[in-house]
Amino acid sequence: MSHLRIAPEPEPPPPYEVTATPGWPPIAIPGRPGWWRHCINGQQVDLPSQTPSE
């Protein structure tokens, strides 16, 4: 079966910035398991929990 060729691996999509927004729940950060992005006093804060007080 010399007519079969292996297709090249597709390129992964480019990374994107995760942005927390006031009034919405925290966002899980891709590629960083267990970390969540929060919007606290208008600032983007990464914490190892979904609850900012922990």
C-alpha cells in the first residue's frame, strides 16, 4: 500500500489570555490545573482556589 501517506500533525491553536470579569464566577486557567483567575477590585488575580478568601 504505497499510496497511503501519513498526514502531518496539525499545529496547536495559539494560546489565549483568560480574562475574569466583574460579576462572573472565576475562570479555570488552561494549562495550570487547580488555578483560577478572579477579578478582585478590578485586578486580574490568579489563585489556587475558586473562592478568593481561601
